[in-house]
Amino acid sequence: MKIDLEVDLHHLTRVEGHGDVYVRIEDGKVVEARWDVVETPRYFEVMLKGRPWTQAGLLSARICGICSISHCLASIRATERAFGVEVPPAAAKLRLLAKDGETLQSHYLHLLFLAAPDFLGLPSVLPLLEQKPAVVDLARRLRGAGNRLSDVVAGRTTHPVTLKVGGLTQPPSLPALRAVRGDLERSIADLDALVEIFAGFAIPDFVRETEFIALRPGDVYPSIGGRLASTDGVERAEDDYREMTNEYVDPRNTSKWARHMRESFAVGALARFNLNHALLLPPARALAERLGLRPVSHNPFLNNVAQLVECVHATHESLAMIDELLRDGMAEVSVPVTPRAAEGVGAVEAPRGILYHHYRYDGDGRIAQANCVIPTTQNNANIHLDLSALAAQRAAAGTTKAEMERLCSMLVRAYDPCVSCSVH
Amino acid sequence: MKYLGIRPQDLRVAVFDFTGCEGCELQLANREETLVDFLRAARLVRFREIADEAADEYDVALVEGAISRADEIDRLQRIRERARLLVALGTCACYGGVNKLKNAFDFAEANAAVYGAQAKETLPARAVSDVVSVDLAIPGCPVSKEEVERILQHLLWDVPWRFPSYPVCLECKQRFTVCTFQKGELCLGPITMGGCGAPCPAGGLGCLGCRGPAADPNVDEFRSIARERGFGDRDVAAKLEFFGSFDPIAAR
């Protein structure tokens, strides 16, 4: 039977920010399938103009309530590369720790609060308070460990306070660092329980071949800085990010769109995995193997699994990093900074994908020009085209309006979009 | 259940977001040690960021973000009509927040810089109270979840809530944080309303005044001390204007 149906989701739920999904099927064929970002624009690139270098990271952090640490670090990196600043090794490790904390809290938020209800057939995690308090407890403990790691190192999990150009304002207190090490150690068992829950979820069977782009520093799994790489075989320097992003404006969207070798590309956990899987720590690699995640994977729903794999990686990486810091000490966590008229690019792997900040400074150490390219901006075109392909696949097989709504929402959520961020 | 003969109110809480980063509403899902209690006490009937539930009947509306587009004004007015208690949640909602930095620029030029030829609609960023009446304003960038929890307790028991009149400095003293101002950094702590627990100075960062002025702030003395310590008017202005929370004072 050839189906006719319409999916019209205004302000999709369980995502950060405001986006709309529209799908129309007539006579079994996709007539229209759209993903549109309708978030109110904020003009951060304009607001950054004239700001002193000491405030750039603080203001940039406010682009995003979930990944403020990534924004702050990309901003700081852009400024440090402009001014020619090298931070002490302890500061570099502490920044990585703060970022791992953010990755953990952000991925757990997505996996447990935003994505899991789809697999459980629930409208949100709220009914679980009564139905499955053990799962809520698990979510609480896991996310708590990530948040505390960022709190201890960055002073706060949302809008960090210790991260500054030149290093950190101060090292974390040793008792607090040891305590959070204990939290992380204990979270390994919780993480195993989470894996068991996700292993039982049916991941929709859908593939659309695309290009993936991520940082590829070469020696470690990507986090802060490095070369840019694509699964279509292109590699570029961090400074040449514009050739990798090619942003353009769509008349119906307040977020920009991006393209590279094809009509669209994807960034995020799955892209990082596809380009850097060999550099995952052994427990994370083993989990990927167990869950059937292999490079290069073109099923966007597997981004959830890649996030889970990254949680294992970030937990083990943090434990090792804390041990090194406790062993080597944190006597020096900053260097003096002298501003100059110069330009710098900072690329960071935010939880949702590669993030670029690019500033030009005047002789007073104030920003003359700023450009920020956000992960979700880079994913928009890919989400849009995936929607068409998914709708076509399901329309051909025959489905109901409710099922189409559920699948389309799940697809967009799988990208864990950060919509306010993408509009900035 | 009654406690000492008084029954707590059953409050249906809805969360709404406007121009901002959604970091304040995220705080509602943070502070894991009390999260379960919090979610039981505040009956969340609408919270788009984490839930499909979207009730149109609610008692308390938590409104996050500044207002900067015509459709936001309409949406906010509808929320005002429905809510018994409208709460501005966070510095963007209370003061306009960092969004107000945009207001100093020409919007046609700003649009050309960001979107090229395809300009997007935008209005000057405003606080929620510039558009509708607000019953309670909880500032902070982001809000302190601990304070939100205390306020919720007051609402549930229908006991009036009062913000502290003292500045952030008092909380630094309580935490034994070495004075950031004394360490040579410009800090708005002496003139900013306390209640946040002073996390920024504790992290080695001078206060940026996200909570707005303390009661009767001694701004003249603050300016003269800042000058004595070698900070120029431009340095002071860059701090005072950051969150738009000192606008009437900064203009003096």
C-alpha cells in the first residue's frame, strides 16, 4: 500500500535549542523532508569585537550552556596561537581533564536523558523516577562524576572560571582531585551497567554514505588542536579550517550550513571514531568491537554507540592523567602573556564535533574580527539529507505517521544537536 | 502530607527558553546529590530541553534567556497569561545578559558581518521584565542550583523569599578566599549581590557581576579604588557592561 503522511514537529523536544522537522510523503514518495534551525540569532562574532583578550574566553563560553568548556578552550587556543603562548605541561593536562569531564557530562546527558527515552518508549526520563529508580540513580552517579571532574579542575561545569590564556588561574586542590579520582574509579562499574542497557537497545538499520571530518593529531585520540582529517582522504592544517567548512547561509535557517567534498559532511563522536579508532584506549576499543562499531560506519544512529565508547575512553584517560598530575605535581600552571597584533585559530573537539574559533587582535589586545564555526552548523546539511533518505527508506517499506515521527526525531537526536550553539 | 499542620503547595513547573545558551535550565538537571528530590518537589510539566511533555497548564513558568525577536515577545506574552508566577531564570532573563553587548552595534552591519546578504530578523536584546511583568528574578550566569532549590522550598511552603542584601565579598570571606582585588585583579565582588557562593573568586577569577548590584552599592568608592590601583575607565567599563547587569549604574 502506498502511504501518505505528514510529520510536522515544531521545536523538536529533547535537543538543545529550537529546530523544526518537516516530512511529507505522498503516494509512498518523499515530497519534502526538512531540518530547519529557527533559533534566535545572537551575533557572538559581533559581540566579541572590541573585547579585551582577557574576556574572549569568558564571553565565548556563553555561546553554549552544555559545552562551555570547549568554547572557552577553543577561544583560549585561538588567542594563545595568535600571541605565541606555550602553556606548561601540567596546564595542558589539566585542560584535557576539564574537557574529559565535559565530554562525560555531555555524553551522559545525551545518552541517558535525551536519547534513552526513545529506546524505552517514554516521553522523557521523568517517568523513570517511579518506574526505574535504579536507572535514574545510575544516570545521576555517572553524570555527577563528569560534572565534578569539570568542577574540580575548571571551577565550574557550566561557564568555567579557572581556564585562562597562558594556562590556569590555579591548580585544583589535591584532596578534591583525589576524591574525583575515586568517583571516576567507581563509575567504571556504572559504565558497564550503562553498556548493558544500551546493548539491549535496537539501533535503527539505516545507512547513508557521507564524509566524516575530525581532528587527527596522530598520536592521541583527538581533543584539543591538531590536523584536520576527512574520510574522503583530505587532510589540512588547523589554520586552513575554512577550506574544510565552507559555511553558507540558507534562507530558512538562522544557523549556517557547511559542505566539503560532497553536499554534506558529519562531525562528532562517530566522525572522531571513524578517523581515530586506532588511538582509543584498549577498554574503549574493546567495547566498540563488542558493540559492532567498526570504521568507517555510515549509520548516524551509531553516534550514540560512539559516544558510549568515548565515555569509556575519557574515564580511563582521566584516571591516567590524574595519576600523572599527582605524581609529577602541579607547581607551574601558567605563563605570562604579552598581547600583540596577530591572528590565531583554535580547533577543539567539542562533545558534538570539531569547533573552531578564529580571532584577529589589534595592537591593544582587543578583538578586531572573530569567526566561530560550530559542530552543529557543520552537521545541519547532513541531518537534512539523512532525513530525506530515512523518510524515503521507511516510506517505501510502509509505515505509520507515529513511527515516522519517532524515527525522524531519533535521527536528529542521534546527532545530539546543539542548536543555540549553532546559531550563536 | 501535612507538616506542622501546613500542606505544601503542589506546583506545576514549566520551563521556557528564549535568546540564550540554555545553561541555566541545564543547572536544573545538575547537582546530582539532590536531583531526585528536586525533580519530585518541582512537578515539571513542560521542559522541552529534556522532555516531550508539553502541558499548557502550569503554575510556575521558569523563563530563560533575553528577548530579541518579535516571535519571542508573542510567546512570552502567552506564557505570562497562563502562569500564576513568572520567574526570570538567569542573568539573560533578568538583565539581558551578554546578549546586550550586541545592542552597541549597528544591526545592519552586524547582519552583514555574520549572514552576508541574507540578513536575519533581530531586535535589541532586552530583559524579560522589559516586556512582561516578572514575579521573581533569579540572576546568575549560570544560576546557582543551590539557590534555586532554596527558592523552590520557599515557593512550596508559600514563604516569601528574599535575596541577600550583602555583596559577594562576604561569601569570599566565609570561604577564606584570598581577595582577588588584593591580588591585583579587578573584581566586581564589592558591589555585586551575594548568594552565589562566590565561585568565581574562589577559582581565581575576579567577579564579573552576573548577579547585578548589591543593595546600595558604593560605586563611587569602587571606581576611585579601581583608579588608585591603576585600572583605567575602559577596564572598569569592560567589566560593568559584560552582563548588562549594571547598566543604570554604568551610565552614571
